[in-house]
Amino acid sequence: MSLPAPHPIYTLRGAGGALNTLHFRCHGEDPHLLFSGSGKGSIHIWNLNSRRAEKVVEAHSGSSVTWVSTLQSTDTLISQGRDMQVCLWDLNEGRSELLESVWTGSVGFCQCSLLETSPTNYLLAFAAQQTEEIKIIELPSKNPVCTLTPKAKVGMVMCIKLWKTNSGLGPLLLAGYEDGSLLLWDVTQRAKLSQVRAHPEPVMCLTFDPRRLRGISGSSEKKLSSWTLDSQNNIQLQDDVTLVNPGVSQLCIREDGRILASAGWDDRVRIFSWKTLRPLAVLQYHTDMVLSVAFSDHQDPRQRLLAAGSKDQRISLWSIYNDGAGKG
Amino acid sequence: MEQGSMNAAVRLTVTQCFRTLASSADHKDVVAALQTLNSHLDDASQSNTTSAQREEFRRVHYSRTLQFLVSNIHSDWLHSLSAAHRRDLWDDLFVKGPPDQALLVLMDAITELRSSAGLDHLVSITERFLQSHRLADLLWSYCLRSAPSDSPQLRETLLGRISALPDITANKLHPNIRPLFLPQQYYSLLATEMLTALERTCQTLRGGTDCSLSFLAQTLGKVCIQGHSGPVLAVMAPRLSVCTRSDMVWQRVCWKLLENVPQRWMEVVLTGLVQAVSGPDALSRVIGNLALTNKTAQFILTHKLLLLQYKYETQVLKTILGYLAADRDRRPLLIQVVRSVSQAWANPSAVKHTPVEQQLYVSKAFLLSVSLLKDSDLQELRSDLLQCMLGGMQSHLDSSVVRIRNMGMVVGECVSSHVDINGTKLKFEYEKDEETRELLSLMTANTCDEPELVKGADSPDDTGQTSTSAQESVSQNKSDKTNPGSDLDSDDDLTPYDMSADQKMSRASSPRYLRDCLENLISSDDAERVELSLRVAESLVRRNVFAAKEISVQMTKVLLHMEDKFNTSGFLRLRQATMVALTVTDCVPVTQYLTTEFYSLNYSLRQRLDILEVLALAAQELYTPITDAKLLTPGAAACTELTRHPKNDPVHWRQAVEKRIQSKTKCISKGASQPAVKPCPNRYAPVAGYFFFPLLRNYDKPEVTFDLLGSDHLVLGRLIHTLGLFMHLAVNAPMAAQMGCALLDFVWAVRYHADQMVRRGVLFAVCSVFLSMPSQNILLDLSDQLFETRTWLADVAEGDPDADCRSLAMQSLVLLDKSLKKQLQDQQAQSLES
């Protein structure tokens, strides 16, 4: 028996541009916030209680904002723009001051990846000036850690994900490239651990679940490709999921590892069971490509939200599979 | 001289005994007389009779003695005998003497006596007679006589008694019949006795003495012709097939037995045998080269069982054809069979006029026989087979019955691949159902692995083992599955949402106006736009009734001529739905257009069939009342929508509880709780004539491209079906009477059409006429035709090769009778009232 198709619980309008990226910050006592980066270069900070934009940061001088994130420890916002800058902003006490900026030199659309190694230190991976090159630096010291360049010809780097293993190995980096290859890099050794051709088309997005050592990647075609890491850190391709319409711009796994959301070029967000990759729901609201999806990090799992940002300049918020027992 | 005196002495003794028994009241005298009679039967000769005397007594006086005893069965002396005496002296006389005479006397007596203690006594003697295997002795005694010593009449009577014993006893004893006299038991017993006689024959032959099997063969034939071949051969065939496996004497005895079966009974024996044996090898061992030596047997095996009858299992065909193929001497027969079967298969008249079941049977025989051919035979037959196959394919594919077409395709494929015409073979697309699969399997599995009875003993063991191992593996599988299953369990509670709206995206937008839609359909070369237009066309037509009426005929014309240029998915369905919507919306002009186009030039059969389909669907839609739930109250629809998704919200929860309460509560006034059906006008009745009459107009005018009464019988069948449907829907319409008359007139011309689909259509139309026409009109308007129609229907119900036609004809007859009866009763009632 299927439930009727769900509807968004509310939407946020007025971003004034395509929503390239979304980021929740809901774990504290503060008003729960949603950060969004628009194609017009502004970062909106939405208050989820009042459902209004609390503040708008005009960053990156009008160039499209491709990525936003926050640091767990401090009230610091990180944003990446197409002006080839990554900026750190201080949000303390209602401020929005530029703390630092890093020049990346990348003209692509590859979003950065952030890994907090300690309360004060964190690693930032970003695509560098050479199209196939990835740079990792340590912040806030801005010390370069390494530069990863594949020997084989794989084209432009499309998406990266930096993560830390439980096994005590140094941080690893997964990267998707223009020719559809996935590469696993060992950051400390600066060496490629494994490579696999997951798609015939460029890898548009990937996400990885470090607990299950399992990830999934999307492309401009009609299928999602899932893969696992075996004990030798080799990428093993697993099942494919076939979509109705081609093109995925972002994939996101919820923190509890139960569901996966995909932002489709067909204006729809799709929900899959992360264990079985069984399709569970199709969220239809937007009238243009969905560019980003994000799950909120509420401490109470019942409040968890899914946000989807679209090219139609709207953000839709959904409450789906939220009660702890999973009773729909 | 001495002989004569001895005979006289025996006669004297016997007569004296009779006299004593008849007159004496003295117990001792009676016993003595009986003992004397018994002593003439006793071979263990402590008695004072010579063997010559005993021989004479058996030959001449035995029957008389028994008859005398039976006639005195109610006399006092018999009752005064003690039970032991009666058994030893009286009963033994029946069991010890020549069995043929005893059986005859017993049977006669049982037939003649009234039910009494005497009859019961005789019945138990007969039972004892059978139990002590006197039948085997009887048969065996006839095997020993090389020349028949008795008259043919006597033999005939004896045969009759042996084969009909259950009937004779049943006539008399019903319902107190003994189990041994029941056919099932008796014939099994008879079969065992025959086997015993055969066994003895074999032993004697090994000893070097000749035997005659003619009486045995006659018994077998007689029993079989009386319809008991099943139980008899079920016992005999397996035993014979085992015995003949290694023993040449047994084989010869079997062959001789079957050769001796009289010609008139050969057929039943052979058909029974063919069904009872386990396979071709067993058959060839049992009957040998009977098919070569005996003309009747040859005719039965090569012609009758293959081409004239078709009730047998496939196994029978395998047995017969395998038998023919097994021996070098018999192979010419196989080739002859292949020729005749292939001709029968390819015969276009047979394809048209014989029942489908028979055609299936012939196809099976054809495939089996071809699969048995060797390469050398194939060389010889190739051209013949090829010719037959091509001709047969054509007539099969011409048929309007799907099963026959499938048969033709399967046989064509198989034969062409087997005959191997320079490596080319036919390949068809057909649906693989049970029947085609069976036909295909015939070609591959021609190596008949005969289930052997000898090995049967240890086979249950094997199956037991395999089944247990299978069970083990199943349980293993289960445990394997449950382990990862526990991991998945937690995932199953994520109930999926409705994802039906998740359709393919298309770039272009669908047209909003009917005229745009029509424009796209006429002129657009963009596949996507045409598809979108097709998809929305039906709903546009239904939503904008006035716009649709303006362009209805034009749009119908466009759709009718439209081709599936872009391989649109669901093209036919969408086109049809739109045309139906147009017809329903603007009924009169569109039906006028379609019905005229049906008979005009330059349409393909497909288009004409489309016209009929559209008209039929439109008529059906017009006939069905507009239901409230569908159109008038969207709330109801929403309710039904809700019920599909439980756990949704409290409204649904309340509904569920109410429903449960209702189901548990007994409503006394059930009638009132349900709202009465709202009457609404039948939209079809006023326009029925527009659908119906124009289609009757030009059927007999052949066009260059369309010959309804000639080769295009496919369309004719559909046309008549459609007309029948219009008639059926026109029930209660004022036009129904005229329509019925016209339809009966129309179908009269084609009532014996060669194509069964047409005949079915005709019968369907007749059925619907009788259903829909008011009964008074049937009597008034059709009075002159009714008689002929009835005889025709009765004729079809009896003799049509197609089972559907027969049942439809029966149905029509019943409907007609019912209608007439009702009308006549009404008239009577009216006249009584007045």
C-alpha cells in the first residue's frame, strides 16, 4: 500500500537566484538556521523558526556561490564562489565579517570538501587551477598539505569528498572526474588507492557513507551507480539505480543512514532507501532543475528536515520518514 | 462292441442315480447316489470306475447331471444333507467336472432361478468356481484341443457367458451382488486366468506339444468388444511386456495370440493394447510384426488411430509411431504414415472443417513422425514434405482461429528445421503457451525412455531420497535467506509513497485547445508534439463538447487515417480512445461518417476493423449510464482515493472504524440504507439505428479492395459480432424489433459460412436478437422465419465441428424457447383475463 505523494511543509522564497547550495545548522539552542548560496552571489541565512531570511551576506562580489558550510566549533561560515575564492566569515553576535579568503584558481563547478580534524584545525580540499588537480590545505594556517594529480587522463575534477577512516589511516579523498572515473586518494601518502569507471558521462556528484564504507554517485545520465570500499580500499561497483529522467546534481545521505535524497534535473527530488536503494518517494514541487538537497542536523530526529534548492529560486522544506520508528 | 457296452453301463449307472435321487426319501440312498456320481469325476482313483468310464461320463453325462441337480435344488433330500456332505458331494460336482459345462449350467441356472436360498447357493458355488481358478482350467482346456471338438454355437455361447458373467449376475442379483462379480474385479481375475493359461501354453510348447490359442484370442476379443479392454489389458499388458523381454517363446505366444484375434475384434484389442503398454518397445515385443501380417491391424495402426480418431493421449501417438519406426521391416509403413499424415495436415479443407482438437492431434502425429525419420528417409521425402508444409502453412495461417495459426507456425518451424532446406529454416513469432510448448517438446524428446516395471521396485526409494535432499536444500536456502533478511527487516518499514506521478519529462508542452491539437495531428513532424497531442486529445474532446462538435468529423477522419509514424507508445489505444470520445460526444455525424467509410474504397482491413471497434466501444459507452461517483460528486472519488492509503490521517481511521462497526452490526432494514439507483436516460437507445442500419447497407457489393463475402471473412466475422453487440445493447430500445428482423435477415445468408469465426459471430448475433427483441415481436415479426431458424440452430448444435458454435447454438435455442414460452403464457393469461 503506498502513501499519497507528499507535499512540502513550507517553502522559502526571495533568494533572487538559483539555489546552488544549502547547509543546515540546527544542532544548537540558537535559532535553527539554513544557509543558502545563490547564483547571484548572495548567501541567505534563513531562520527556520520565523521562516524568513535573517540576514543576507553579499559575498563573492556578485559571482555565483557554489558551496556554503559552517564549522562545528565556531560560528564560522565558509563559502566558495565562482570568483575563485573560498571565504571564511565570522557570524558571531550578528556580525558577518570576512575573516580569510583563499584563492583556488578553479574555474569549474567542483564544490569544496571540509574535514574537521580537531576543534581548531580543519582540512579543506578544493579543485585547483589545473583542471584535474586537487589541492588540500590546512586551515586556519593555510598550510598546503598536498596536491593530488592523477597520472591517467581523466579530465576535469567534478566533485570531491574528504573523509576520515576509523581504521586510523589518514584522511582519504574520493573524487569524481569528467570521464566518469572515481578515484580514491590517500591524502597522507599522496597516492591513488583505487580507480574505477563508474559512469560513461562525467560524475556530477557523489556522496559517501563512512560507516558502511559505501557510496553512490550520479551523472548526467539516467542511472545512479553505487559502490563500496573493500578491505584493501578498492572501489567495487555495486547495483545501479535507474531513474526515470536523466541528470542528478546532488546526492545526500541522511545522518542516520536510512535514506538517500537526489536532486534531479527533472525538477524532482527522489528519496531512496539507503540500504536497498529501493525508490521510496518522488518529491514534486519545483518548476525547474533542483540543484541542491540537504538534510538538517536536528538533534531530535522528529524535527529533521529535508531542504531542496532549485533553479526556480525557491527552497522547499520537507518532513519525510521522520518519526524514529519509521512509521511513515 | 466293448466300447458300446461300457457306454451303456455308464448311462445305466447315471440313470439309476437320478432315479434314486428323484424318488428316494432315504438319506443313505441319496448319499450313495451322489457318491457314485462324484466317483465318476474323481481322478484319485480309489473308486471303482475306470478312466474310460470317467471320460464317458464327463463327455456325455456331466451337463445332464448338473442340470438334474439344479432342477432338484428345492427338493427335500438336498436340505436334509449335512453342510459337510452338501459341500463334498453336491458342490464338488460343479467344481470338479469339466469347467466349461459347469459354467454353462451355472449361468443358465442363475438366469432362470428366482431369488431363493437355492439361488444363493448357486451363486456361492459360482464364486467358489471362480476362486478355485476354474476359469484358467477352462481356458487351458481349450488351448489343448487343437481342433475344435464342439460346435461353434456352443463355443459362442460359452464365450458369451465368460465375457458377460458380471452382467448376468448383476441382472439377477442386483443389489446383493458379490464383490467378485463386479466388473472391475472379475475382469482383472479373468485377465490373470488368461495369463495363467498363456503361461501353461508356454511351458507346454517348451515341452514340445502344440497348443491352440484361438479360444483365448476369441475370449480376449470378446471381452474387449464389450468395452472391458481397460481393466483386462491393464493387467495383461504390463505382464506381457515383462515376460516378452527376454523369452522368445513368450514373444511367439503373444504374437500368435494377437494373430488369432478375430478380424472384427482386432480394432478394440489393438486400441486397448496401444493405450495400455508403456511404450513403443513394449508394443513391438507384444504384437511383433502384426502390422505387416494383418491388414486390419495395419489399417488401424497406420490410419484409423492417427487420422480418423483423435481422442487419445500423446503417449499413444508416441507408442504407435515409435513402434512403426522401431523395425526395419516396418519402416516403409512409417514413411507411408508420414506421407498420409502430412497430407492430412496440409489439407486446406481439413483445416477449415475439422475440429481444432483433431488438428492438434494430427499436428502432433505429424511432428512425431517427422522427428522419427532418419536422414535417408528424409532425402526421399524432402520434396513431398516441403510441398505439404508450405501448402499447409498457408491454409493454417489463413485461418481466423489463433490456435490453428499457432499450430501452423510451430509445425512449420519444426518441420523446416528438421528437413533442413540448405540451412534455412522458418522462424515465427507466436505466444508460447502450453499447447505450443507441448508441440515443440515433441520434436526434442523423441527418445522414449520407457518406464520399466521391473525396475519399479527400487524407484520409490530413489525418489524418497531425492525428495529429502531437496527438502534439506530448501531448508538450507531458507536459513541462508533469513540471515541477511534480519538486516533488511528494519528497512521494510519505510513505506514507499505513491510514485505514479513520476513520468518522463518532455520538453514541449501539450496543446490546450482542441484545434491546436488537431493541427498538430495533421501537420506536425515533431514526434514529441504528436505524442503529446494524442495523449491529451481524448480529455480535450470530452472537456470541450462544443468545440468537439464543430470539428468532430474532421478529427475522426484525421485519426482514422493516422499512421504510427513515430512509434508512439500506446498509439493504438490513444487513437481509439479519442475516436470513441468523438463518437460519443457527437454521435450522429460521426457514426454517419464512419459507417459510410466502412464500405468505401481504399481502406486497409486494419482501418475497417478499427471502425468497427470504435463503433462498438462508443455504443457500449453510450449504453452505460453516467455513474454518479464518476462525474457528479468528486467527494466520493476522494473517499475512494483515501481508502487506498491507510495510516494517512484521522479521517480515514474513523472511516475504518465505522466500516468495521457496520460489518459487525446486523441491519434489519438493509434496503433503506442503500440509496436507490438513480434512473438516468439511456443515451444509446435513441441513436441505435445510426450505428446499426448503415452497416447493413452494402455488404454484398464487392469492391476491388474489399470483398466482404469473399476473402475478407475476418472483417465479416467482426462485422457480425459488432452488429450483434449493437443489437444486444439495444434492449428496451424502440428500434430493437426492426433491428432484430434486419439482423436475422442479414445473417441468414452467411449462416453456413466456412469460417468458424463468422459462424460464431452469426450465432452470437442470433443470441442477442433473441435476448433483446421483445418477445411479442419475436412471435409476430419473425413467425415465418422461426421454424427454419430453429431447425438450423438444432442442426448446428448437433453437427458443427467447432465447440463454441455448438454451445452458442444451444444457448440460442434455449433463449428462443424461453422467449416463446413467456410470450405464449402471457397471451394465455391475457385471454383468460378477458
